[in-house]
Amino acid sequence: MLRTHTNGELRLENAGQTVTLVGWVQRTRDKGGIFWIDLRDRYGITQLALEEGREAETLREAARELGREFVIQVTGKVAERYSKNDKMPTGAIEIRVESLEVLNPAKLPPFLIEDDTDGGDDLRMKYRYLDLRRAPVRQNLMLRHRMAQAVRRYLDAQQFIEVETPVLIKSTPEGARDFVVPSRMNPGEFYALPQSPQTFKQLLMVSGFDRYFQIVKCFRDEDLRADRQPEFTQIDCEMAFVEQEDILNTFEGLVQYLFKEVKGLEIGKLPRMDYADAMRYYGNDKPDTRFEMKFVELNDIVKGQGFPVFDNAELVVGINAMSCATYTRKQVDELTEFVKRPQLGATGLVYARVEAGGTVKSSVDKFYSQEELQKWKAAFNANEGDLLLILAGPTDKTRKALSELRLEMGQRLGLRDKDTFSALWVVDFPLLEYIEEEGRYFAMHHPFTSPKPEDVALLDNPETIGQARANAYDMVINGVEVGGGSIRIHDRAVQAQMFSLLGFSPEEAQAQFGFLLDAFEYGAPPHGGIAFGFDRLCSLFGGADSIRDFIAFPKNNSGRDVMIDSPSEISQAQLKELSIKTDVVAGK
């Protein structure tokens, strides 16, 4: 080894020892009589000192030639620092340098490799190998490592075995777009990269591996945002001979274990919420329950008073922003513009303030008497100083807009603390949803999800198909869906019925999923599973908004790796070998 110790290792008890360190020059400081070097590796920083009169002048001159990010090796004695730095683990000591060797010089980096850098996102992505030297980025990847190891420890103790599944598989029509890979040996045919190992883990259950997991790379050709990447990582799990309760208990235990091991937190038993209640009280199926501010439906209270916006609405619903009655007209106008954004599409916002003495003052006073407004106050359980924010319109659209407004108010009021964690299960999702534009049903989760046993008969009647609930569940933490799964269909006849409801002909179902249907005829056990978004879990534990911060080499929002310039064109010779011709339309 070129070193005896790392740069985060030495302490005062090492004083007097002769040591050899290696690393990168973080910075240098020349005070005339003494020259300091901060030497960095992934373990920490150690201060090196060259004092006038102690070291040979040639050594000091060599040190003065060092630039940022030079790779050096030094040997010297550990000594107590005159001025200690209690913010550094090694802040009580320094190394009195006796020899110094430059292992490799370095160009001046394009941005400061410091905790607070002057490099923008694009520049740091281009030089990601330099960005990874910064302590915050390094700590994110160390957190990811600790979480991966904790996952493996927990699941191994629960008798799960880790099995790798193929990366080159078959393209299927359900779900997001596939990334496809041409096959040179089979001209005109393509592999797909897996969106998840779904069918393979079900086949492992048929094979008798009753507890499987994999920390696995998955691929989806989707438009990107903060919590999406074209390639991402799942904790993928499946269990046989289980019911929903077994799955929930096992993986609730996993998340409790992760919080305890990685964050030192006890999160306790996870509450459960029906999908219908999540939509009714929070407007989405991944509610942020760090704060209340539940929806209050007002149809029975506000209709029939001559206010057309309410009278003609399918749903009138609002939230109580406690202690916000002092909001100025400008602030309320900002909230109105927020809900009127095209992506939300609300037509306006009605508000009411609970003033001193309990009087309610609203923006629609000419339609509602004080007696009627007091009914609003009672419905919201509002008190003096509260601000009621109310939307009206089509049910789904209005709930979505109010959900975003609720989250915005939670943010403004400091109720979405990243160091506070609120986890729950959302259960009893609809099995299917009907898409008018397509003229058919689509699976809310995926086509292998089993209906609730008591709802199976609903699938036989066209009028009740939409009422069937899925034997499915999502885990939500702080308003983020971190995991989801279901009890699977294990009976060939039920699976064939599901494919039929989803618009597959028997021939299409056999062509796409015949291998799975055939496997079900050889003694498929009852089984179910779950997949966690590992990148999302890491970002939540690390208090970050973007999963990119926890991926060593992420893509940008256009799906590009600007560091290696990928994707890129390939040569005509390669295209010919793959039997591919390209016809790229400009602007597409």
C-alpha cells in the first residue's frame, strides 16, 4: 500500500508516529513562516504542515508548486495542532512533513471541489468524476451503500435469497415504453430492457423459491423529472404461500429496520388508508401525512344559494389553512394563480377568513349570509384566525388541484420538514380504470394483479367491472410512493380473464405471456410481492428532492449522459451488421 493511514483516521493518540498519507490537495495556505496543505481522500481531510526552519527549503518550494487536486504522497510525524479545529475529526492533529512526492499533477478543475461549489448542474454533470470528490455527493453514495447492505441483512435474516434475472428480455405492451436492443444473430428482432423483473419473479415462485429478492436495475423510456431516470434501481421482492397481511408485515419490518439502522429512528407501526379515503381526504393516492389539513367536502352546505360556480360543480371541496387569516390580498391572489396554472386548471379560488369574534368574511359574501358562512366554519372545525380555501369543479380535476394547493400551503407553513417522517400503507386500489380515449380498461397496477377475493364475481358483470378492487398496496413516505405491490393471479383461468378484460385476444395473450400462462398449469403457488424504488428511498433518507443526487452517474433531464456523450450515433457498419436502417425526421 502507498499509505499507512487514511486522511480521516489519525487522532491525538497517534502523536509521535511516523505515517505515510496519500490523496488530493484540497487547498494550500502560505503564511510565510508556515505552509499548510489540506490533503483529502474519501475518508476525510488531514492538515499537513511545513514550518520554516524545520523542513528543508527545497521541500517547502516543492509544496508551493502544488495546485488544487494534485495527487501526492507525504511522510511525516503526527503532531498536536497549535490551533485545533473541532469541526474536523482530524482537527486535533497535523502531519509535520518530512518527504513529499507528486504522484500526478492536475489541471485546474472547472469548478471548486468544495461542499459549496461554484459549479452549476450542467458543468458538474459533465465532470461528474470530479463532482464525486465533493463530500456531500460522496456522503450520498455512502448512504446508498449503507442502505443496500441493511436491505440485504434484513432480507437474508428473513430467509430471502437474492437471484439475478435477465436484462435482455421480451418487449410487452403494458406499462411504459421499453428500451429495445437489436439482436445481431436474429435480424429484425429485438430484446427489451426490463421495466421490472415481474414475470421472472413470478416464475421463481412457480419454481419453488418461495422468498426472492434482488436489488436490480430497471429501465423505462419515460419523460424525466426529479424522481425519474431512464435507468433506476428497485428492491424487488416476491413471496409464495402468503396473503396480503404477510407481505405488509414483512416489508413494514424492512422499512422499520432501515430507519433504525440508517437513521437511528423508531417509526413504529404503519397506519393503513383505503385508496378511496386517500382520494377523498388528500386528493391523491400518495398523501403527505406529516400534516393534517384534510379535505372537507361542502356540496351539502354550499349548493342552492344562487352561486353558479358552486351550484353547477360536481364537487365543492376545501382545506383549512390554520392561522392564515392574516394573508394579504396579494398572497391570496398568488394562491389563486397557483391553482389556475395549466397543469392544474382550476378556474378560481374562493376563500373565507375567520375573523376576531368568530365572524366569517368570504370572497362570495353577496351569495351567502353570515348564518350560512357559520356552517362553513363548523364544517372545517375552524377557529379565529383560520383561512378557508375552496375549489369547485369536476371531481377528479378539483381534487388534484386542491391536493397541490394543500402541499403548497404545507410548504409555506413549514409543515413538510425533511427530517420528519410519516409512513403509511395505501390499500384497496381499483383493479382497473377505463380510459375513454382508448375505449378499454387498463390495469391500475399491472395485468398480473389479483382482485380482492370478495370482488372476483364483479368481473363477470360489465356493469360492475369498474367496482372491483385490487389486492394491492403502496407504501407512502412523506407524500412519495416508495414501494408498491400486490398479491398476484396464480390461476390460469383468472389470468386469461384479466387479459381479456384488458383487450388482449387469446392469441395475443398467448403470444405475449404464453410462457407465464403455461407455467401456471404446473402447480403455481399463491404468491405476491412488492418493489421499492431504491433511489427514492435513498433520496428521502438523505433529505434530497432529486434521486439524481444518489446515483453515481445519472442522466440529465433529456436522458443524456453529458460526461460520456451518450446516447450517440453508431457507425453505418454497425447498423448494417444489425440489419437496421435509420430515417430520423428533423425536429423529432
